[in-house]
Amino acid sequence: MRRPFPWLLVATLALAGCGSAPPVRPPEIPLEMPAMWTADSTATAGANRSTAPAAWWDSFDDPRLADLVDEALANNHDLAAAAARVEAAAAQARVSGASLWPQASASGRAARQQQVFVGLPIPSGNDGPLTSRSTTYGVSLDLSWEIDLWGRLRAGASAAKADWQAAAIDWQGARLSLAAQTIKSWFAALEAQRQFELANDTAASFRRTAESIRARYERGSRTSLDVRLAEVDLAAAERALATRELAAERTRRQLEILLGRYPAGKLAPEGELVTTGVAVPVGLPSDLLARRPDIAAAERRVAAADRRVAESRGNLLPRLSLTASGGRSSSELSDLTSPDFDVWNLVGNLVQPLFQGGRLRAQLARSHAQEDEAVQTYASTVLRACGEVETALLADRLLAEEERAAGVVAEQARAAREDALRRYDGGLIDVIPLLDAQRSAANAESALLDVRRRRLDARVDLHLALGGGFDGPAAGPITNPEDDS
């Protein structure tokens, strides 16, 4: 006779009891976004967004940036740690999703027992009491399944999946941030090297001036005051040289750490600071912000918090679980290979929480509060992102004006230094105007290097604030975890 257990079990597990979690409500932000940025750059009217390359760091006129960014993305240990966090979140999502499926286990058992019949008037055939020994073997297949009537399990799995998506987006943000840090560190290393070279040239210039003044003093044509003033400026230049050398060494080592190298200071930045490359287009749309990883990750955390509210609400409702098992039990081990189940059971269990000291409602209140926190964090992230873009656009324009003015100052200061040298050699001025002109020229060239590097940093910050280049479509809506379940 065919045993009914397998067919009954299949029919039970096929019950339509898997409910669906309620849809995620989109976060509402009381913030009116402008179509364009108020501090938009005053770039050339003919600038077109299609001129920006796909890799935004290629917009800088430095071919070395691509190799540096690739090396940092491949070898940076902090980025590798972020990737490991994504793997952990993915594993946790799989753990949470496993509760939606039936749980199956197989077990086998063997038992041998002896029973002693004491006090019965049955002869045992020997001097001891009557005994009985038996051996039994058993094998069983056990299945259990909680029917997700209210979508509680799906909500928990969906929340874990949203956390996984947020972690993956955080990793993308870490890549973007690492690329920006690498580029800015390279620019800082270039500037530090040029500042060191400028300080070295300045110290050499003051050294020649001090030697010339001392020679004239020894011939009696200059006073000891001139010698002392020249020596003061020479010592100050040598002190500045030591400071610049330390700064150059520090920036090289910082860049090597970002690249995943040992900070030996062997990296040799050579060449001039580059230009910013592609002009900022007029009329950048504000929807470019949708590409920013921090905004996308904050939206995923709102979705996760919303799902956990549904999960906590489901904890207040009844739970229906099914348990089924079947197998064989025999005194003969060979009987266990039979496909017929002669031992089986099927149990349905309905549980309604009645009183737990307010724990479940407190968990629901906590989930609501965490959802409100996630929504406010999302709004704060969007607002902060808008501020970063507006500030970066304004800085790009103002630093361009500052660089132009600093270039004029440096050019005129160099010309004044050369004129002061000629006049001093001709005996038309004393040493004080000469030393002033040398200091002014050195300071002006140093300030020009500084503003060029700050303008490059501001352009990197603008790309970082926009989540990439000036072109390319904004990211589409984040996939609802329910759509992938």
C-alpha cells in the first residue's frame, strides 16, 4: 500500500501562505531643489557637457593620474576592508532570506537496550533474573516551515538586502573618495616638490646676495648693518628650505600609503602643476546629485528601516508554522532502505503573542524611531550635498580669479627683483630695497603655486560633490528589494 506521507507533505508545503511585505514609502524631504545651481560657474558659454570624458580624472592635463588611481584602487587596504564589509552584508542578506524557505534535516538513530524483569515468576534458565535485549534502527526526514502570513519574514529579508545594497554603494563611494584623495595627494606632492625647489633657489639667491654684500663690506663700501640684514634673510631662507623639504617628504609618503606602497619616500613627483582641463559647463542640472553614493546609500538605509518597521509590526500578529517528519523504524538495519515511510507526523502550530511585558510594542516603537532617524539622515545628506556643490562651484570661479591675480603679482615681483638687482649693482639703491624685492618675489611665486594647487583641489571637490564628471545621466531609481526577492 502506498504511504500517504510524501504527497501530504508536498501539498502542505505548497500552501499559498507566503505573504508580501508592504511597499517602501519614498522618503519625503521638505526641501525644494532648484533646477540649476545658484552658484553656477561662470564658465565659457560655449562649454558643452559632452566634452567631459567618462573617467573624470582624465579631464586634468596630467596623463599620470590614470595609473595612480588604478594603483590605488587595486592596492589600497582601506578599500579592501570596505569590499569585505560588502561581502559580510551579502552573507547576512542570504542568512535573512533563508527564513523564507522550508528547513529540512535528516537524522538517523540506533538504540540497543536491555530490560530486566524482576519479581516475575518466570524462570530465566540461569541463576540470574529474566532479561530481554532489543536493537532498533531508525531514519527520518524532518521539514519545518513558518508560513509568512503577514510578510514579516519577507520584510526582514528585504531589510537585510537593503543593508547589503547600502554597503555596496558605500564601497562605490569609497572608490570615488579614494580616487579623489589620490589625485589631491598627487597635486600636493607636486606642489610640495615645486615649493622645495623654489625654496632652494631662493636660499641660493639670498646666499649670493649675502656673499656679495660681505665682499663689499670687506672692501669698505658697505656697512655691517647691510651684512646683518643679508644674513638674517639668508637664515630665514634656509629655515624655509628645511620646512619645505619636510613637507615634500611627508606628502610623498602619504601618497605612497594611499597607493598601498611602503612609505619609503621614493616616489618622485616631477613636472609642473597641471591646469584644471575641461571648463565647468554652464547650467549643470541638480539631478546629477542622484549619482552620489552617500545619497543613494542613505536612501537604501531608509528602505531598510521601513522594512524593519513592517517586521516589528508582524511580530504582534499570529505565526503559523508547519512541521512534518517521516521515516522508518525497524529492528533490522536493511529495512531502512525501503522507500515507504511507516512513521510520519504532520503538525500545524498557530501562536499568538499575548503578553511579553511590552517588549514587542517597544521594538515597534524603536523601529519607527530608527526609520525617522534614517529619513532625517537622508534629508541631511541631500542638504549637505547641495552645500558642497554650491561651495565647490563658487570656489572654482573665485580661485580662477585669485590664480589670475596671483600670476600678475608673481610676474611683477620677478621683474621688480631683477630691476632691484641691476640698481643695486649700479649703486643706485641700498640693500634694503633689494632684500625686500627678493622676499616679495619668493613669496609671490610660492603663493602662485599654492593657489594653483588649491584650485585643482577645488575642481576635484566639485567632481566629488557631483559624484563624477560633468556629463552622463543621473543614476536611475534604486531597485526595490521586493522586486528581486
